[in-house]
Amino acid sequence: MIGSSSSLPQKPGLAEPAAGQSLRICMIISSYHPIVGGAEKQVAQLAGLMTAQGHKVYILTRRYPGLAASETIDGVEVRRIAIRKPIKGVGFILGAARMVRKLNPDVIHCHSMFSPSLAGALGKRLTGAPLLSKPMCGGEATSIAQKPFGRQRLAYLGRMVDRFPMVSHEIEDELAGFGIPETKLRFIPNGVDGERFRPARTQVEKDTLRLRFGLPSGPLFLFAGRLAAQKRLPLLLEAWSDIRARIPQATLAIAGANRASGSGYQATFGEADEIPAALMQQPGVRMLGHVADMPNLLRAVDVFVLPSAREGLSNALLEACASGLACVTARTGGAMDFVVDGENGMLFDVDDRKALGAALEALAADPDLRGRLGVCALRTVARDYDIRQTARSLLGQYVELGAGARATGAGEA
């Protein structure tokens, strides 16, 4: 593991479900397709892989206005829990726990230590199924600790949760600092589908895709993600004004994530970012809105930029690396586990506008540097961050926690 000093194994557990053994897996997440973000995409990929192997996967999520109470998406059953004011969080926790009891799964896997994990803990009490809680990014445990009775809540989760799959060693350090036993911590990073996300094979392919997206020639940079405060898009736009003045042929494209339900309800989590119009409308900036075809958009551009102040392990960053792009990212989250500055990407300190600008300018001016970093980034993620390895590692944890035995017993009953 490049840049890692952790004693925890990267590929935990050799156990796998027995041939022909089907597990009933219940995943709980605050939002899911058609609401799209990195977490939703990661869960969808994992659920799809597990379903293809014969396992039954249920996704429990919030029912936002305009979305059906239940539907099947790509072979995965999605059950949406109604949320009602003024106690939306409590309603989701209780409703999801009741659904867990009804489904009686072999394992419960929660994505986020917030309400999904509280729902999972209650579901475990009702069913006895083993429980996994995946913190989505660094700072979740700290945020919980700062709330009223937060320390007690963390202690409760520490007792109830059987495994904490962690996507970064930053999260490992945070949980260990709150007293979570090392025996419950497993380093299982997010993965990327290298068959879907790949580099452009030729310059002609790249040029053709630029025409399709209406993007110009010249060095082309991309930001993709939610327009949330933690993503630090204003910082990037401020730095971009300096770059554009010196390299006028460079362009920054901005692709947002779809956070709207069928009725247009915005399922936004975290603090939204108010971005001055002058920054958004400056020369050399293209607003693309939500782009459904991210694999081809990534193949069309030259550099991916992730200026976030806080991340877990960005799916967009992994997709960009798998697409052979040079990447610029802040020293936070899982990026610190695999990006080596100047070797397979470029790093800058959080909120350091000057360092961000220097990295952008170096890449805008040097196509050879872009190419070298992109090749090394692709090699890194192909070796260590394949989505199939992530799915195998998680299935191994399910079985080690007794899900396989539970499934066998249920089948015999």
C-alpha cells in the first residue's frame, strides 16, 4: 500500500460463501438511485456484483418525494422508507429497522455511521444478524461525538457493530481514537470498475468525445461532484482565474451530481455551497450540470481536480485514475493512502490556494507530465482498487461474521 503506515490488512479475510450458497444482504444508505453521488454509485456496483453471484441484495433508503416505495433497479430490490417531519431521522431509523425485521437478512451493512447505522443496530437487535458500519468519510465519528449524548452513541455503536469497513487510514485513526477495538476495524477501500472506466484509446477518440460534449481543444480540466462546501469548488475557481490569465487556452469543466428526486426534491446532505456568480461565469469555465455518461466525459478530458477539504475515498477520483488522467487532490481521506505527489498524481494541503494553483499551472503547461502521472495512476488503481476485490473482501467479512452459517440454518429451516 503506497503511503500507508497502518498495521491493518488491506485484503482482509480469505473466507467466501460456499459454492451455491446465497446470502440475503441488507444494505442501508440515506439516498439511492435515481439520486446519484459517489456513495450511491459504489453501493450500486457492489450490489450488482453480489447479485450477479447469486446473492439477494436489498437496499433500504429514504423515500424522497416523487420516488416509489419499492422498485427493482438492475436486479437489486430497493425499499424506500417514508420520512415525515418533524422527526425525519427517527422515522427513517424506526422504519428501516422494521423493514430489516421483515426481510430477516443474513447480514446488515450500513453506509454511514449516522442514521443508517442506528437503523442497522436496531435491526440487529430484532434479527440477530451481524452488523457492518462503513463510515463514509473522515469526521463522521467526530461529528457524532460533538452532538448531545454523542459519546454515548459512539459507545453504543462500538458495542453493536461487528465490523467497521474503512475506506481510508484517516478513518482508522479516528475510530481508534474513540476507543473502537482494532479487532473490529478492517481496511476495505472503495473500488472502481476498470472495464467501464478506461483511458481513451486514441487521440481521435478523445477529440470525438470532446465534440460530443461541446468541449474545446487545449488543456481540459474537470471537477465532478456535489456543489457542497466540503468540496471547495470556490477555492478551485479562485485559483483557476490565475491559471486562465497565464494559459488562456485552458478550460475547466464542472459536472455536478444529480441530487434530485422524481419531483425535483433536492436530497442534499451537508452544507450547500453558495458560489459567487462571477466565479462561475469567468472565462474558461464550462458548467455541464449532471452528466450521466461519466466514463466518456473522463475520456474526453486531460486532468481531474478534487480540491475537497474532507473525503472518504472519492469514487470520482478512482474513476479518473482508472481513466488514465493526471489528478490533483488535497491531502485528505483515502487519497493520502495511494497518491504519491509527483509520481501518480499531485497533492496539495487543504485550502492552500497557492499550491493548488501551482499544480494546475504545471499540468496545464506540460502534456508529458500529464501523460506520465496518468499512466502511473492507472497502474495503481488497477492493482489495488478493483471493485471486484472490494466485493470479495466484503463477502469474506460477511461469512467470517457468521452470515454463511446463518444462511445455511435458515435454508435448513
